[in-house]
Amino acid sequence: MLLSAAGCGGPFPQSTLAPKSDFGVAVDQLFTTIFWWAVVVFVIVEGLLLFTIVRYRRRAGAPEPKGLHGHTALEIGWTLAPALILVFIAVPTMRTIFATAGRAPLPPGALRVQVIGHQWWWEYRYPDLGIVTANELHVPVTTPVQLDMTSADVIHSFWAPGLGGKRDVMQGRTSHIAFTADSTGEYLGQCAEFCGASHANMRLRVFVQSDTAFQAWVSRQRSAPAPVAKGSLVERGRDLFGRSACIACHTIEGIPQARGTVGPNLTHVGSRTTLAGALFPNTADYLRRWIANAPSLKPGSLMPPMPLEGADLAALVAYLQSLQ
Amino acid sequence: MKTWLTTTDHKRIGLLYFWTAFVFFLMGGLEALVIRAQLASPAGIGVSAEAYNQLFTMHGTTMVFLALMPLSAAFFNYIIPLQIGARDVAFPRLNAFSYWVFLLGGLFLNASFVAGPLFGAGTLSVAPDGGWFGYANLTSKQFSPGPNIDFWLLGLQILGIASLAAGFNFIVTILNLRAPGMKMMRLPVFSWMTLVTQFLVITAFPVITVALVLLMFDRFFGTHFFVPAGGGDPILWQHLFWLFGHPEVYILILPAMGIVSEVLPTFSRKPLFGYTVVVYSGVLIGFMGWGVWSHHMFAAGLGPIADSVFSATTMLIAIPTGVKIFNWIATMWGGQIRFTTAMLFAVGFIGMFIIGGLSGVTHASPPADLQQTDTYYVVAHIHYVLFGGTMLGLFAGMYYWWPKMTGRRLSEALGKWHFGLTFVGMNLAFFPMHLSGLLGMPRRIYTYPAELGVAQLNLVSTIGAMLIGVSVLVFMWNLWRTRTRGEAAGNDPWGGATLEWTIPSPPPPHNFDVIPTVASRLPRWTSTQLRAIPEGAEGKAAHIHVPGGSWWPMITAFGLPVMAVGAISHQLWLVFAGVAVAIVGIYRWAYEPFEV
């Protein structure tokens, strides 16, 4: 309603106002309650203010005002009235605090995911499924999900507004978000705590999938790399990767020397829809530009420019794209 | 010129505070306009991520520490001694010292914009970039290796000294220098709110000083107070910062509430409704302001018990705030309201502060705050409180007391343009931010994806910000033309009730020829009770001793930035040189013959 008044269309893929999980709905209902109380108070008090300044504006010939210094009953009244309204806000607030604390024991069948914030990307580890991926979180619909979250460096905040509120992640601490999504779909989110140069570029996506689609995703993430044809561009790219600086920071299962953990795990990088902290579509063109000069696309990026010749770069891109 | 450098006259120091803070206000405003230009569209105007982070950090730091606080201080300095019937503040040289420390601290902070080449970097590369809240561990040496954070933590330490010195000075002044008969419950509300503010200053600033010293140790000497890998805790920084930061919000708003409590009665021709309640609710807000700090940390995961407690205390503080609003409205009720520019700003303050207060209640609720915190919804909230509240209140004070300070009234016609543009501009700028925040736009981002659908809202915000910029130009033109063309004010252009209106505008150096004896809360409105200037007393003015100036407060103040420059450039000898300057200054100051 407010939005149509503002003359804006949609869709708003990162909106807090269209929650699609139990956590999100609980927060939204509470906010709606408080919002309408605020509207009531707003109308009364601003109305009173406007009435007063119009009614009591100076008029010629009016008598001097009476020097009224106060009124005890009125003072008590307008102390108690807001206190009463606050009770109507505080009680549902306390209930929702405990309901959404994310600390209850996990129900059977729940999915647990470890979330690790990095400057400026998200790492996801599924300890029960043996999957490690980045930026794009996949979860099944109507299944309880618990995120156990921490940070590898500075404080970040995991926020996917369609699925509920944000919580900060911090080195040496574990914070939690628990939610059960009620609709499939692709949800946008991003880091909400200022975390340095590319804070604005630390985005994320959550794919809420049907059980079958999620299982298909899981089995693909757990599959061994596809065989590489002899003499192909992909093979050249794979050999190049194994000899390059990439292995210092990135892991690819099946390449023994690629065991780096500073950057995202690339084992199935080709299956992701986005690159570089969910910043760009995962196309050959963006991938090429990203490898050639990451900091030019993402300020402060810790991935240094890679001085590769055109043919080598093309091979590397082909190889990474083959990692479905 | 020399008399301005060495002055200890509270009125001159008040004007120095005003002009200095006003220049910093313009700088903070320019930073805001660049930020808004960048955010007008998803693509921006080419401000880099690094530059943007410096701009929003300096915008927040400047507006809080270099504009709003010292603009309030300009009125403390100029008006408090006049309102309480005193000839100066309790410690005039300390007052001068506060001003010079504030000026030098502000210059030190802003020097970071151009100091890049000294550190082998470009301009706009070493200004503070960790946010005005400087969250650990982003501010650690590991993640912020440059001098940016050092400028911030050293600059704020310098400014803290200015605030503390002024805080003690005004507490002693208000408690001890009141004219005979001015009991505490006859103190004008602006003086009362100043007193509460100064108690908050002297208790809150030590907390941030401790935090800044610990951070300085982490960065300069390799300690690990806030470094998790070394056993430290970044949450400790958040507790210390907000334990200061929330009382700081009341340090910013209470003086404006005091100003409004003076302006409303004058232009309604009615005494303030519920004086005692307004005073006590101000005191209560001061106390309660200490018990709410963790509501800035609901997303940090302190646990449901802590969240519930801080949520409850935060909601409770809405009660004394609401009580003040009702008393202000009741003050106007039944009055004869004159819509001077000062009155328009005061009424605007009430209207806008209500919006800021109500959005504040929505994020006093932790689960709701989990969606709102760190989004533009909170940016909207703080700007309704600090611009719609504090800044409109300060503008009301400027129009109200400018005649007293300069002897000339600001143009009412231009003033009404100023108010209209400000009012429309601020609502265009800040109201859409509620929506862009709820639609998922986080704070502190130099760019946002077009697919979020918030581009139009941001464009409206930018247009509003530009309108505010135009309104400030109108105000500057008003200040400029009033120098020569302003209508002469006389002692009392408004029919005010308090003591400052009994004396000439601008007041003579000694303020009062004869210190008045006060027998009422509103001495000018019950003039039979005011044993004001007896006939023939004018001649005595020649014999009133007015203290001369002193160089030592300024020289002592210079020691502090020298120390800071030594620290930031890692030149130990320079630090010692700064210490030596300060010690010599304090020693000579202490032995300087000086009578009040």
C-alpha cells in the first residue's frame, strides 16, 4: 500500500515485507502489530499538534492567554497511556524473541549448514552431506534449516530478508539462524554489517528447492569430476590450474595440489549461477575478466590479477565452466 | 584579531564555536551530498568503494562530533551565563581551551582528506573509513593497515578532551554561578537540559576514551583487546562504544529539547506547561539513556534474555520522551501562537521528532530489528531524530537567539523560505529511506543492484538532500545580509521571559551591570518580582572588572595535535614535544595572574 503510494512497481526480490519462512513470518507479524500501533499514535499526536497550531494561532483582538502552569491529572494520563500501548508491543515482542532465538534443539530431519563469512564472500559447509560451496545456499522447502555461523576475518552479517532477519557472524563465536522455508524460489540477500572495501559487493542467494530438486543438487555436488577428454581445451585448463597460483587459495577435489582454503571451493564452480560473491552472472566472459583482474571488478578483492595469456585464460575458463 | 585569539569572554567563544561548527556542518553536508549523488542511481557517479567508505565515515563523525555537539556548545557558551545571570562561565580560560582543542581536533580529523601524499598515497585515501562506530575487528591493524583509523582514534581522543573540559565547566557554572534567588527549580529549561547533557558528557566520554585507548594500544603496540585470534573480543568494543554511543544520542537531542522548551512558551505567550515534569523527564531520560545501549547490538546474538531486557528498557524511555511532547503541545494549547521562523522550526522539531521516536519503537523490538538494523530504515530513523530533531531545534535556537548574539534579527521572509525548503527537503530525503530499507537496501553500500527495485526511492532521497542543500544556502544568505541589513533587535525582540532579554543585544562584555535578583521562574513575565537594573546603576559598569585574555589556553591546546601528529607519523620526539608544549602551557596558565 505504502509502496503503491510511492509510485514504485516491483518486484522487490530483497524485501523484508514478503516473508517466505516461519522466522520471516514471525518477525513480519510482530512488525505489523507495532507498525499499526505506531500509525495510531502518529495520527493522534500529529493530529493534536496540527489542531493546536491552527486553533491557537494568534488572532487580532484575542485576550492574553491564561498562564496555565500544569495539570497533574493530564500528566498522569499521558504517562500511563503510552505505557499501556508499550505493553501491547512488549508482550508479543518477548514471545517472538524466544521463538526466533534459533537455539532450540534441532528437530529430526533438519538440515544443518555451517556459514562462514569471508571478505567478501560466503562459504557454506554441509557437514552431514560433505558438501562445500560458496555464495549460493541450497536448502529444501518445508524442512527445518539451522545455520551455524562464524567469520574467518571481520564481522559480517548474514541476511536473506525473504527468509527472516539477519544475524552477525564473528571470529571465535558461533551465531545461529533457524528457519523453515515455505515456498520454493530464489531469494536475494547480502552482508548487512559494514565489513570493508567491498561490503556492498558481498551478496548471496538462497535457492529454496523442492525435495527432489534439492536431492538432485546434492548428488551433483557430491559427484566426481567428469572425465576430461585427452587433448581438449578443458584438459589444458586443468593442467594449467594445477600449476598456477590458483591452488594456493582454492580447493578442487580431484586435484591433489589444489588444497587452498582462503578462497571459495571451486569443485563444482560451474554449477553456480553467479560469481565473485554473487555479484556477476557465471558466464565465460565475466569469468575471464574476473580471473584476469578481480580487483578491477570488485574493489579490494583479495584475489590478485592473474597475468595469463589469452589462450591460457580461455583454457582455464573452459575448465572451470566444466566443473558442473 | 589578537583579542579573538586570547579571548576568555564566553560570548566571543560562543561565536567562535558557532562559526567553526557551522563550517564543519557545511563540510559534513557536502559529504552527504556526494553520498546522495552516488546513490541516486544504481550505477552511481563513479565514487570508488574506498572513497565512499571515507565519505560516510567522515559524514557521521563530522556531524556528531564537529557539527551538532559544538553547535549546541555555541548556545551553551553564549546563552547559559546570560540565562542564569552570570558575568561569565566558572572557568573562562578552560572554556577557551575547550574551544581551541575542539578546533584543532576537527582540523586534525579533516586533515586526513589531504594527508595522503605524506603517507605515499593519494588524496582521499587516508581519511577514516571504518564507520563512525569503528567496529572492531575491522579497525585492527590486520584489516585496516593504513593511517585511516589512526586519524579517527587520535582525533576523537582530542575532541573528547574538549568535551570533558567544557562539561565540567558548565556543570560548575550552572550549579554555582546562578544569580541570587535562581533556585534550581527556577532554572530555565534550556539551562536544565544543558546541565543534564553535561553530566552525560562527563560520564559517557570517559567510556569511549577507554575504548579508543585500548584500540590505540592494539594498533600501535600490538595488544589484542579486540583481536579474537589473540584472545580479545570484538563484542567488547561494541559494548564500550554503545555504552558511550547511546548516552551520546541524548547528548545530541537534550540541548535541542531545551531550546524548543524556551521557544514554544515565548511565541505562545504561555509559560511552559508542566515545567517540573519536563525537567524531571529530561533528568530521567539522562539516567535511562545509560540502560539501553545493547539495543544497537540485537543482531550480534547476545541471547534472548539480554535482548528482552534491553528491549524493555528501550521501550520505557519512550515514556518520558512522550511526556515531553505532550507538555510541549499543551504549552501551545490555549496560547496566542506567533509563527516566527524560530517557532516554525520548534513546531517542526516536534512533528519530525514524533516520527523518529515512533520508528525508534519499531526497532526497540529485537525480532523486528533483525530485519531493520543496518538498513536504510535505520538511516531514516536517525535522520528524523538528529536532523528532524536536533538540527531543526538548533535552527530554532539560531533564529531565536541570533538577535541577542548580534543585535540584529535574521530576515523572517528568508527564514520562512529556509524553513519551508528544509522541511520539504528533509521529508523527501529521509522518508523514502524507510521504504528502501524495508525493501532490502543495507546501509554503508556505495552501490546497489538495480534489480532490488529501490532506484526511484533513492532518486527521491537525493532530490530531497539537494533541497536541504539549497535551504542551507538560503540560511547562509540570511546570515550574510543580516550583518548589515538586519533589523535592530533591541533588548528583547520577542517578549521573552528569561534573563538574557533584560540586557542589551549584543550584551556588554560584563553582561549585567548589576547582577539581578530572581524571584520567579519567568522573571520577565512577572516583572514586579524582578528587582532588575535599578535606576542609575548604569554608571557602575565602568568599575566592573572584565578579565583580560590569555594565550595559554590556546598554546596548551596546541600540544594535543602535536602529540597526535607525532603518534600518527611514528615520531616519538614529536609526541614528547607536544607533551612539553602542553606542560609548559598548563604551568604558565596556572601561574598567570588572572582575576574573574
